[in-house]
Amino acid sequence: MDTEKGLPAFPKSLKACLIATVVLLAALVLINQPLKTSAANQGIVSFQLAGSAEQALAIIQSWSSEGLYWAKLSLWLDFLFIPVYCLTLILLTRHCTVDRPGVRERTAARWVRALFIAAAVADITENLLLLNNLETPTDTLSLAAAISALAKFTALTLGIAGLVIIRAARRHPLEPG
């Protein structure tokens, strides 16, 4: 059934993925609450973006042993979240291009999907680096994790912007005259 805006209703697979993404995101947000300290005002995100061993160590020391449990749980749960959000964004891209038959829109959609996949790969890399950095932080692991996190956030932002552009694009070129 078509909606008022011309897009078909969300397919069941997209609805299921959206629900799973929201549930996992909510769990990650809840898990992040005990990780917010004066050294890590954004919780695990502060640890992701700590570009030096000194900064990472200060964050780890602010967490205590219970905080380290939550940090590890957050990183391991994120391994489940990554394929779910990636699949959700790919299905959303497909859904947003159903009524966009143009070559430019299809090409843009391929780039958007590639950005979402790149974000997922960067996220997996980041999690592996962060898990290794929890024991004895090093400058190399901290910087590599921060670069991976920035690559992930950049790819997600550009991909979502691409989806907005695809949806905002005209269906047909302007008629001459």
C-alpha cells in the first residue's frame, strides 16, 4: 500500500531491523550510563576518541572494576549492533530508492551503501582495538581506535546525508520551456 508521499509502506524486514536497531541502541545507551565520569563525560565514546595512552588510561582508571565490566559489555554488544544497524541502513537505502529510477540516484545509492559498509568495518576495527586497549593502553592502539571511530562517524554521517539527498532529488528532470 502506498503512503501519501508516494513511498510504499516499510517492508516487514525493514521494520524488524529498525526495531532491533532501536532495542540494541537503547541497551547500549543504558550500558553507557555508568561509564560517564569526569574523565569520560561521554562514557564509551570518550574512550573511543581518546587519542593517547595517557587519556585512555585516565578514562579506564575513572571507571573502576565495575565500569570495566560495563565497558567490555558495551563493546561486545556493539559487535551484535554493527551488523544489525548496517543491514537496517542498507534496507533503508533500498526502500528510499524504490521510486528513484534515475542513474544518478542509483549511483548515489551504491555510494551510500558503500559508506554504511565502510562504517561497519571501521566500527568492528575500532571495537577490536578498544578491547585490546582496555588492558594496557598504548598510544598506537588509542590513536588507531580514535581514527577508526572518526572514520565510522564520518561514513555514517555522509551516508545519512546521501539518503537525504536521494530523497530530496527530483524524480524527473525539469522540462524545457
